[in-house]
Amino acid sequence: MKSISLYKDNGTWLCRVHPFTKAMYIAAAILIPLLSGSLWAYGAAIALDIIILASGKSLRRARALIIFSFTIIATIFIIRGLFDADNTVPLLSIGPIVFYREGLLKAMHTGAVIINMLLSFSILVLTTKPEDIADELEKSGFSPRLSYVISSVFSIIPQMMSTMDTITDAQRSRGMETEGSLMQRMKAFIPLITPVVTSSLINTRERAIALEVRGFGAKGKRSYLKEWEKHRGDKAMIIILAAATAIALIWRILIWLT
């Protein structure tokens, strides 16, 4: 049976880190470069993301997200480099096409933001079970419904991908051509996507019924299969990340005041 989450337990230290520590890292990795406003800060954050993912043996699985983001980033470079309102200094010419320095710098900044966000979120998504995130949120006092919604966000994409693969195989067995020219794939798109959307809606309804039958909305104290205690490393890392974020915020406020 295929997993319906991007999580994979590879036995590394990163899988054993508490979900809240990873969430705090995401906040720090995004906020500190944002508050500094420097490309160097984004470069340092991206380098740290890569080191963490590589040490946790998850960098290869994060590669697909980065490759996908390059299409968006390339589009941003083209649009900003050619048509940004602040463009004044030509930097690169390809025939009649002129790319400007201001637009390319803004595109680099936006691209760094996207890559940093994808890599930092990958640290949590690729090395943490959605169920563990939901359980830890509930233990901290969050509503079970909110915890369920958050865990569902992490599993909906791989679940739809699994459903898409199943439906594609079923349609191929019926003689449908799902590969070939662009026009052929466009013809196969609607017969493929319609069952995927319908199946997702049915699964959502069935899951909601199953949760209510199992006492999802029941009141009272809940018990948990897994008790995940934070160790000293988690506590120390949360304190360090929170302090670094606070220092960056104070530094930015002082700059604004002066």
C-alpha cells in the first residue's frame, strides 16, 4: 500500500527531532532573512537548509520540489528582467531583448525566498508524520479539528498523486491513450482529472464519517499511542532559534527608527 504522505523514516537524527523544533526552524529560516532583507542572508539560509536535509538523507527527495520551482523562478526572471517598472540599467542583451539589472536583482530575491521556503518546509514535511504533527498540536491545547486540517494539508497532495496513478492505470487497461503527443495528452486530461476530483470529494466525506464514528468530536481527556517527549537538544534549539529571530526583529526595528 502506498503511503499518503511525503514522510519517510530513514532512521536519521532528523526524523527524531520534535515537530515543534522543526516548525520553529521554519519560522526562523523564513523570518531572519526576511527581516535582514539581504541576499546573503537568504543564501546562508538556503545553504543551511541543504546541509540539514543532506545530513538527514532527505535532500534527494526534496530535489523534485526544487526542480518544479525552477519553472516559476525562470518565469519571474523573464518578467521582472524585461518589464519591471524600476528597470533603468541594461545588464544583458540577447538580440533585441534587453534584461535590466534592477529587475534581475528583484527576481533573484524572489527566487531565493521561494527556494528557502520550499527547502525549510521540506525539513518538516519529509521527516515528520502528519499524524505526529496532529497529535503534538492536540497535546499543546489546539482543537482536534484544527490539528486534523493541518495534518490533511500534508497528505492531500501525495494522496491525490496515488489516486491519479491508480486511475491512470485503470484507464490504460480500458484502452485509453494517456501518453504521446501534446494533443493526445490533452484529450486524456479530462477523463483522468474528473475521477480524481470526484474520488477526493468522496474520500473526504468518508473520512469525516469515519472520524465521527470513532469519537473524533467526543469531549474529555484523550490518550495517545505515542508519547513524544522533547529532549535537551530540542529545547536548546528552540531557544536558540527564538533568540536569533528576536535579535533580527529588534535589529530591523532599530533600523526603522533611525
